[in-house]
Amino acid sequence: MPTTTEVDEFRMLNRLELAPSYTSLGLAPELFRAGGDTGASSFNTAMSGPGDIVWLFRGEDYLGFDLRSETITAGPTPIASGWAGGALPADFKIGIDSAVWAGPAFPQLAYLFRDGNFVTLTGSPDAPSPDTWPVTFGPYPTGNEWLRLPSTDGVPHFGPVLEPCAKLYGLREAANRVHFFTQDGRYARHNLENGEYDVAPTETVSLFPLPASWAGRVDIAFYGAGAEAEHIYFFSRHEYAEYDLRRQAVVRAGAIEQRFPALAPYLTRPQLYLVEDYSFDTYVGPLALGRLVSTLQIPPQSKRTRVVQTRVVTPAALALGQNLIESRSSTAVDDFYARLAASPANNAQLTRQLGAGDAPGLWAGEVAALNGDGSLDEVRNVLLDEVFAAVAEQASQSSHEVSQQVVDAGAAETGTGEMLNQETFELENSSGSTRQVEFMELVQTYATVMLLKGVRLAYSNGRERPTTFALREIDARLANILADPANATAIVAYLKSELARIQDSSGEMRSFLIEGADLDIDARVRTAVVLDDVRPPQTLEMTGIVKAVRSWRQPTYQTRAIDIVPAAADTPSADAETTIAPVATEPQAEIEQLMTDAQP
């Protein structure tokens, strides 16, 4: 360490209150009262085709899902602006109850349904995508044109109204037909040529052997692609069933997100979360010596003037110093969150659980609280690793890769690359022996701390953002949201066990709970952190539980000359060191700003 006039301690530089982290308690949807809600479908409706696209309608938005690549290729896009050139009737713009393409028999026709009315869309060879087709008929009452009673006298007779329902065009013997599947387990088939039904309303399970647990409920239905072009995929709440038309049998069934991972962010599911509040604190410490740049021998009774030139080899990908270690600028913070969101574990799970594109915090992971399985510290550590990895990546990309060389004063420039800094050192040896000077890179030391400051709970019914509440409110909240309040006992026991055993950065197990309380946070918990990059080591005390501490050394793009003074022959002590500061320097403005930012 150099002998300098800088304060030889760590001092608080800045603090970032991180977005809350969410840990799912892994409760199955059916354990919640909302899990049995008939409105718990993830999608309002779907339109299969034309082509290998399924159009999924969700509230005021729609998505295009490519069945071959199994990726979202369009949206979420507002229905109001995306369909029919914005020319849909006003009430259709805020949501679609059901939709159907007429199929290969009538490839240029599609129908949208809303609140007992429908509109007809007509395409053309110049408009291959149905979301661009104009409205050519309607709105008109659905019951007047769809599923009319078979007529024997040539006079149309109004038939049953089956809504809400999933509609799907027919194939093979059902060509020119439309299948109707309702959420209450009924089925009917409509004849597109005469507007009448040719299969009267009946129980869906009498014709389609869907899983018994569904009770005939169908939310949406669509065809597969390629080898599965004659397979119907049925969705019911959180499950799917794949039905082979030729074999007239279900060939696969399970959780929707397992078969179609790309749809996972858009699935509706109630859940209980542990919400934790962290701060990311930065402490700036003393300057330190980095790598050796060069060594100079100074003969007795002589002077030398040397210039240390620092040139850019590779420019910083980010602006200099734009990382959470050194800066809390909006650019650094936004970039940090973007890196976290881009991580596979964080982004996919966060949007899946908390709402696509509208996630209110950071994703920590999932445990199985009802079974007492899974450690909260394990999922916390994954989040901590992701945070520090994002910061380390920022630090790397906001630092120049440089070359440094020591040259004689006045020497012609021979290096390549942009000159970042020049420092002039006047070195004199008035002794009778040769002196050795080492030019060392100068770095700034930092310590960053992830501090757990608070713990809460949150609940989402799967359709709205989670709402948070204090731990002490858990009994009343669980009584309201669980289908069987008896499950609350296991959930509370799990949380008590985990929150009383939180491992801090030193490996010690700490409790965040008030002793003797049912389930409540002790706001007086404090942690002592030892920073041993200084001598003697420095101890800092913080309110909360310190989960992790990381030390960093960031370049200053400056150097120091270290005069190595040999020990006397009759003195057993080691060589002494004297730091020599430059007498002249020509730093770029960004270096001056960097060093200014590092001093609180």
C-alpha cells in the first residue's frame, strides 16, 4: 500500500435501494380461492390460423404465437390499434370474447365476438394476416346468425347462445363447420353454410375424452402445425390436453408452460410471495497500488525526468465509471436493471410469475413452502450472484483497456492509441548508491454490501400486480386467500423457520424475527462488517442483515513512483518504500471527474 495523504479508511460513497425481490412460495393454483374462479383463464380466447399462427387474446391485447418455432412473433399489441386498422367497434377494442377463422373452406373470412354481437372480417390475397382484415359486416346479434335451430319451413329460428366459449374451425368430416366449446362443459357444432347447428348442444366429454379433472371445461382450442396439424390443443385453466383427431384420443396432457414455455409469462396463476428489501451500498477506501508498469535504475548523484504515458488500447463499452460501484447515475442504474432482466433465470421467471413486461421487482426464485422444502438462503444466493455478476460486467465494460509506458521527457511519441493521461516525474538520487524506482498503477479500492433491510409478504390473484402486506398480518390474509385455511399452519411454520435462520456474510445464522412474537420483523437487527483491506481492519455497523460483501479495485489511470530504499548492511529490516507523486500531469477531463466522484 502506498503512503499517501488520503484518508486510510472506508467511507460510505452511495446507496441504491434495490427494487424488491420476490420469492414464490410455490403454492399450487388450486390451493387458492382464485384457483377455482371461472375467470381464471389465462387467455380470453384464441383464433387458430390461417397458417401456423395462433392469435391469443388477453384483455385489451393480443399475441401472435408461431406453432412451428413455438415463439411469440407478434405483440402484446393493443386490439384497438392492431386489428382491422383500428376500425373495430368501440366495445370490441377493449376485449374479444371469442374469435374464429372460417378455415380452409372459407379462407378469407374470420369472426370476432363480443357481448352477444359479432363482426365479420374479410381478407384478400394482399392482406395475408387476419389482424389487417377490414370489418365487412356487423356488429350483429350472434344468436341471429350462429347456432340457429334447424329449419324445416325455410324460416330462420333463433337457437341457443353458448358463451363464453372457444371456437375452432372443422377439418375432415367437419369441414365447413365450427366447433363450440364452453367453459361450463358444453359442446355444439355450427354449419357455416346455413347458419344452423348440426350437432346439438351436448356435454363436451361425450365426444372428446378430456381429462376428468377438467369437468369438460375448455378455455381455448387451436390446431398444431406440421405433424400435429390435425391435433387440437385444448387449454383449461393451467393445463393442456393434445387431442389427435384421427385417433380420437388425448395423446398428451400436462401443465401449459411445460409444453409451451414461451407462453409461461402470460399464464394466470395466483401466488404468495416473500418480498425482501435490499440496499446495494458502496464504500470507498484508500488508494492502492496495482500492477507494475516499469522499473528505473537511477545512478548515484544524478537526476532523471520520466513521463508515464497511458494510452487507450480498447475503449470502454460504457461511459467511463458508469457502474454501480462508482456511480448512481440514472444511466448506470438503468443499465444494471437491464442486465438483471436479461439473465435467463431472472427474466423468464419474473415475467412468468409477476406479469409480462410489468414486473414490480426482482425475481429471487421459488421454494415449496407448504412441504417445507427449499431454503430461502439458497434462492437469495442465486439473486446475490446475479447482482454482483451484473455489477462486475458493468465495471469491466466501463473501464478502458490501456497500455502504460515510461519514456524520457521530450521523447518523440512512439505508442499507438488515444492518449488518456501523461504524468511527469522528476527523480533525483543524491546518494552514493544506485536507487531503484518502480512505477506502479494506482487503483481505487471499494467495498460493496448487499444489505437485507426488511421482509414482507405479497399476494397476487394472477391477474393483477402483487399487493404487499406485513408479516404480522399473515393469519388474516391467508384466511381470505386460501381455499383451505388449514394449509396456513404449514406456511407460517416454514416462514418462521427460515426467517430465524438467515446466514450473514460471515457465515453466522441470524434471526430477523422478534423473539416470542408470532411472526414479526425485528427492526433493531444490526450487523457488524469487517473490511480488512485496510490496516488495521475497519468495522462498520449497519441496521439489517448483511448478506454479502465484495471488494473491488477500479483503475484510476494514474501511477505512482515507488522509491525502493535499500536497507543498511547492519540493519536486518526490510527495504523501505517512499511514494513519489508526479510533479506534472495532463489527465483527460473524464479521469478528473472519475477521481472526483470517488471522493465523498
